[in-house]
Amino acid sequence: MTKKPLPPSKNRDGAPDVWQDLRSLTRARIGLGRSGNAQRTTDVLTFQAAHAQARDAVHTPLDVQAMLEELNGISCLCVRSRAADRSTYLRRPDLGRRLASESLAFLQKGEWDVVFVAADGLSSIATQKGAIPLFRAMQARLKGWRIAPLVIATQGRVALGDEIASALGARMVVMMIGERPGLSVADSMGVYLTYAPYVGCPDSARNCLSNIHQHGLPTTVAADKLAWLMQQAMQLKLTGVGLKDAAPDSTLPENPSPLIEKDPHA
Amino acid sequence: MGFQYSLGGERYVFDDLKALMAAASPVRSGDELAGLAATSDAQRIAARYALADVPLDLFVRTELIPYEADDVTRLIMDTHDRAAFVPFASMTVGDLRDWLLSHEATPVALTAAAPGFTPEMAAAVSKIMRNQDLMSVARKMRVVTRFRNTIGLEGCLASRLQPNHPTDDLKGIAASTLDGLLYGMGDAVIGINPATDSVANGLALLDMLDHARRRYDIPTQTCVLTHVTNTLEIMNKGGAVDLVFQSIAGTQKANEGFGVTLDILKEAHEAALSLKRGTVGDNVMYFETGQGAALSAEAHHGLDQQTVEARAYAVARAFRPLLVNTVVGFIGPEYLYDGKQIIRAGLEDHFCAKLLGVPMGCDACYTNHAEADQDDMDNLMVLLGAAGITFLIGVPGADDIMLNYQSLSFHDILTLRSMLNLRPAPEFAGWLEQMGLFDAQSGRMRELAPHQTRLAQLVG
């Protein structure tokens, strides 16, 4: 089968693409050109490819085995939420926030300063790539902390960490979770820090670092910010709005989730 | 008061009107999440039979959310036009469906009837209507509004040009605006969702949009979709506010979740009217709504998501808006799971709003965790176009790089206008022709590069 090259992005008369300069101003898909009124073949396929990657990020199961191998013998615990499968997970966010009964029974109470949870969320690819490197970076930064074994959670939402931390007796939880993929980035990870978490804990009690991926916030920078937040949380005995207010500007996360009017449940 | 119906030898009982309406609703994940959905297909149809027999008068006498507890209920009850309702007072929900579809229900008759209908009546009748019913009735109802152009005329399809940018970069936004204008977009509004929701930022964005509009004398309106309290402050500072935007929902508590009350909306409405910026009319409000908003704020009072959504249109119509659109599909699969549910919801929202006299448009859209794709949006836009939707939202290449979801592209709306022989708002269509962007002879938008037009300097 011969591979037919797609037509290059230029005008009908073959003139160079005058949109090139304007495209440096925005990542928006501007100046696409037309076939009649419709989009050109190359643009339709480019869009479909990006959408396919985003969907695969949502639907590919977290490869727990590969993560265990990457941990190379470092102890960890595997749990799952009450959402039995992906379809249930997407329809029932409430089930993704609670531990399956056998997972809850399996967790034993201890004396921990913090537990790190790696959960698939809406992009297993993000967690697969980003969670263990961040966990290792935090181990290096948190000398003297009693760090619980890493918990790997499937079909998990952010609030699942609350129940995990309660069951393990951890003073705070760091939830590392795949963010909802966009067309341009499908492997972005978010991190949520919650002090003294409990089931039903409000989101206003959390601090968030978002946009952690290869072309976004680098792991080392995220780790530095997270370590600062955790030390402050330990001192102030809180997270959330109260901690954000106490942070000097330079240590604040870069506006991770702007207030978006269009999103009634941001 | 309970309801019952026997179907296939089984007797189905529904505790009250809320439960009956919820059970009669087409399948959607949000009602399942709320624990309100029918438990079987047969129960759903039994509920529809029972609902079809409910007298419309019962909706006037029943407070689905108590009058004392909810200002939206008070608004609905206090503004209900009893005289307009008289011809329908002895009808059932089933009778209303038959009348709406009848040839007696002309555009004039429907317009006269609109103040007599409540959102709950609209929601109820929609539940026993098929998709084609929702379309053919909506198509008959014209809601015409005006600011710098005329929106909602027969044979017209307006568009919102949405040039969002993840850091609100002015030149980036201008580049997307230029792109949209070359496709004939922007007659409903050129409207930005800001990444940063602040007064200073809103002022800067409005200033840029207003300069561009005046420079090229574009007969349209611009808007920064920031919180209404920010817009009030922007107006106080002398900002170029054409339209006041706000997201609204169907209960007082859900609106409080948006940080808005009816009094704040009234204050903003009056402030915008006093600016007298409209040239052909004074419809100065722009609202967004969407099924699931109330449930996600835990403010649905046990109502199914479509009924509570319809109540938002009572809020909208109280302020004579230029534009309203449902953001169907944006909220995610826990409320509308797939393309089928999104399409149905889009048609319901459009129908209910138009029945109540609200100028409804749609952001035909989806997120990447919903079971939907661009083919579903093609279907939805054609169905809405056939149903006479007031306007659709377009973003470059259908990819909103700030809000991270997919809507329609400028190409899509151009295609739809061509397929269904729909034109932009007349003042805007005249401007496109005068600017040489539209070729009246072929009836097409010319395919032009920026430097081949007078708009080339828009980006600066």
C-alpha cells in the first residue's frame, strides 16, 4: 500500500501560508483552509487523531503490573474503588470516591505522616508516566517523614484518597491523579494535598497542583512546590483556602484551575 | 398526591408529580445518578401514559419546590399570565402535545400562548414528545431579539464567535476573531470565556473587542463572559459592556451556587439598559444554562434534571435576554452519557425555551470522557438547524483550547447555513457583503486570506 502524502497547508494557488505568523499567537486551530465549506482532509484527520489519543487516555486501564515492576520491590498497596468498571466510573462519580469493601478491609491502621496515592482518574496514561517519578522525588525531599507505602488505586476520583488516608491512619494524603484529557494534552497529572482528610471532606480543604506533564509543570518543580505545601500543612495543621492564603506569591501554583463560568461544577 | 397506571398487567405507582415527571424522562445518566430515573423501560412508558393524563391546571396549583423556599418558584407563580393560560386550562399534557403539533398552533398563536405556559408544563409535554415533535413545534416559534442587529428571524441562523485563549492573550484572541469573521461568524455575539475572571482583565478584553468592532463598524455585539458582579463593576468603571452575561439555573440554591440572585441580575439588567449602547433594540442580557447544573450543586430538590433546567428559562425570560444558550454536553457523562443523550437534551432545551418565549441557542459540544464525537455534533447541529435554533457557537477547528472541550467549527456552521439555506442576521449579512467577504452572486463566503481583506489589521 502506498502512502499518499496529505496536501500541505497552503492556499489553493500554492502561495505560502499567510496564517503562519498568526499561528504563533495562539494554539487555536486557525486558518485551516476549506474544501468547499468543509475542513480539509488533513485537518479532519489531525483532529480525529487528537481525539483518539484523549479517548485512549480515558479508557486504557492503568497497568498496575508495570507500575509494580517500576517500583522494583518497594512496598505498595493496590486498592480499587466501588466503581466496578470504566462505564460505571464515568456515570457514578460517587462510587469512584469510596473504597470497595475488600480494599477497605485490607488496609491496616498505622502511624503515618502522609500517604501517597496514585490513581488512574480520567487519564491512566498520566498516572502511568508521572506518579512514580513524583513519589520518588518526594521521598528524597521528605527526610524524617513517616511515609506510608504507596497506594495504587484504580477507578479512583480525588476524594478516594480521603478514605484511604483514614483507613491507614495518615495525617495527610497526596492524591496523584490523571486529569481529564484535552485535545492537545492527554497525559496531564494533577496532585491534591489534603490535611486530616475524612470521607465527605470538601474540595475547599485541598490544595492542587495541576498540569504536570512533559510539556507542562516538570516533576522536579512540582515536587518542590508540593514539599513546601506539605511542610506548611504540617505546621498550620490545615490545607485548602487557609493554606493558599498564607502562601507567598512565588510558591503559589500557577493558576491551576481558573474559575470557569461555563463549567458549573469546576 | 399519587399517580398510577397499569401496563402489561402490572400496576405502576408514582408518589407525586416530581416522581412521575422524573420517571417519564428519557434515559439519562444524571437522573440515574440522582436516583430519580425509571427503573425499567416499561415503568418509563407507564409514567408517560400517566403524565399525558395530568391536567395542565395541576401545574399551576402544584409547587414542585415550595414557594416560600425558592425565589424561582415565586417568579414562576407570580408572573404566570392567567389570561394567556385560559385556552389551555382544561387541557391535559397529552392534549397540549396534540395542540402544539396541530396546524391551529400557528406562530402567532404560540407567541400569544407563551406567557401562559410554565416551565414545568413545557418540561412535562416535552417528555411525551419524540425528537421530531420537539423540532417541528420549536420551528414554528419565532423569538426575535435586537441589540445592534436582529436575531431570530425566519431563515436566519446566527453564530457566537468564541475566540478563547488559555492566557487571555489579546493578539491570540484577535487572531481567532479574525478567523471567525472570515467565515461569517459572530452575528449573535463575539464572546470570550476569560481564563482569568477579574475586573481588570475583563476591562482589557472588552476594550480590545470594542475597538475592533468600531474600527470595522461591525453590526454585532461583544461580550466577556465574566461573573455578573464583575460586569457590574466593569460598567461602573465605564467599560464597553454591550451584554451582561451570567450562568443561571432553575433553583434559588443552584443560582446561589453560581453566586447570583434575582436581585443582582435585576441590578445588572438596569445598569446595562442605562448605557443605551444598542442601536436597533435593547435586549442586553446573555445567559447560559445546562442540564445537570442544579444536581451538581446539590440544589435540584428531587426534580429530574430536564425539569429543573426548564425552570432556568423562567429566570431568563424575566430579563428579556438577547441570547440564551444551553451548554449541552459540556457538563460531562455523569449527566449526559453519550451522543444520544446529548442530542435529545439539546432538542429538549431548545423546545422548552422557545415554548416559553426565550431566544435559545446551543453550544453543541462534548468532553473527552463522554461517549460522543464530532459525528454526534454534526447530527445535533443539523437537527437544531432544522428546528430553527437561534444561534450556534463556533470555535476555531471545533477545539476550545482554553476550556478543553470540543464544540462546532466555523466550517461546520458555514456548512449548515449552506445545507439548510440559512443566512446570518440581516444587518450582519449586509456587512459581510459590503466588506467583500460574502459573494451575493454565488451565495457563498469567499475563501480569502487575511491580507486580501480589509480586516487584515484586526490583529494589529
